[in-house]
Amino acid sequence: MIKTSASLLACDLADISGELSRCKAANVDWIHFDVMDGAFVDQITYGSPVLKCVRRATDMFLDVHLMVNDPASQIKFFAEAGADLISFHLESRSDARKTLELIRSFGVKSALAVKPGTPIEEAFPLVELCDMVLVMTVEPGFGGQGFIPECMDKIKAVRTEIQKNGYKCELEIDGGAKLNNTADIVAAGADVIVAGSAVFGGDIAANVKGFHEVFKEGAAKAAWSK
Ligand code: DX5
Ligand code: ZN
């Protein structure tokens, strides 16, 4: 099943619990929690104390995306705050292999994120340690940007790598997913679609229903299946 992961970056942060309830009622699959440290990327968002409150407010699956220079030092905090999955960047300073193992040692799902400019093959030796690979389809740092079309080939390459080796690994894309490009993104191989502005802009229930419809369209066109 293809999943939506709603990025809280685009929600009304003064009403997180209301937004979480609306997401749940709209059948959003996961909640995407973007952590930025003002160093790996320019902005600063929110950290593990906020995640802890989100955890208390919902039983939904919490998909934490660390855009920070030193993710290894943060894993304990986010795992204890209630993350279900933690992704961090291959381009960060932490040792990727050790960090993936560290995440799993807390019983949390591990994921490696790759920026648009990084050759995706650099992630391949690590995919066996990943529960998910996150292909960034915009430059990390801001919500509301346009999908970078060149990333489509990366999605296909990761899907091929997963299928070829029989890995039990999900493939998430993050950035610029809209109703008009998501069928192609799914057909290319993604099975978790992060969407911020396209979920929280306007009516959440109608937006999510739209995504579930284009997922079916994309899956029907896909050359791969789970
Ligand atoms: C960007 C973040 C994304 C962002 C997606 O650095 O990682 O999760 O919130 O937002 P949209 O869907 O609006 O592109
Ligand atoms: Zn993200």
C-alpha cells in the first residue's frame, strides 16, 4: 500500500493537536516531522521536546526527518520522545552505518536520506541496513518548493536496487509532491509520499482523498509491485 506522510512544517503549528486529529480523520498514514538545526540547513524548526508532545497527542506513526549536522547525537532524544522511524542525511557528519545501527538499537525504524545533488549509488551499500530510503526531491530546508524532475531517475534507481536484492525497504520521496505529479512518482517506484503544502493547504480530507486516488493511478502504471 502506498502511504501519505503529512509534513507538519506546513500545518498551523499553534494548533498541532487539531491538525493531528484532522490528519487522522482524513486517513493520513504517517506524520512527517522535519527537524532542522540552522546549520545543515538554514532554518531552525523544532526538536525532541516538541516530538514528545506530538507523541502524547496522537497514536499515528511518527516519521522523523533529521536535517542536522550531527544526527548520531540526537538519536537517543528522538527515540525516547517516541519516533517510530528516524531518517538522517548521508551528507551529514555522522558515520552512516553506525547511525543506522544506533537507530535500530532503540527499536526504531532506520532510514537514510539523500539530497538531490548526491549520487544515489553512494547509498546502495547501506540499503541493507535501512527500513526506508528517503529520496529528497527538493533541496532540504523549506516547504512549498517545486519537485526537481531530475530526481525521477533516482527514484527508479532505488526501486530497482530494492527489487533486485529483495530488500524489505520502503522508498519515501520528500518535496514538491502534488496531485498532478504523484501518479508518476509512484509509478517510478516511491511507496511513501511526503506532502506538506499539498495536505495542509485547504481542506485536508479532500486533499488526502485526492492523494489516495492518484496512488491507485500510479500503482496501475507501475512496472514494480510489492
Ligand atoms: C523540506 C522538508 C519537507 C517539506 C515538504 O526540507 O523536508 O518535508 O516540508 O513540503 P512540501 O510538500 O510543501 O514540498
Ligand atoms: Zn522532510
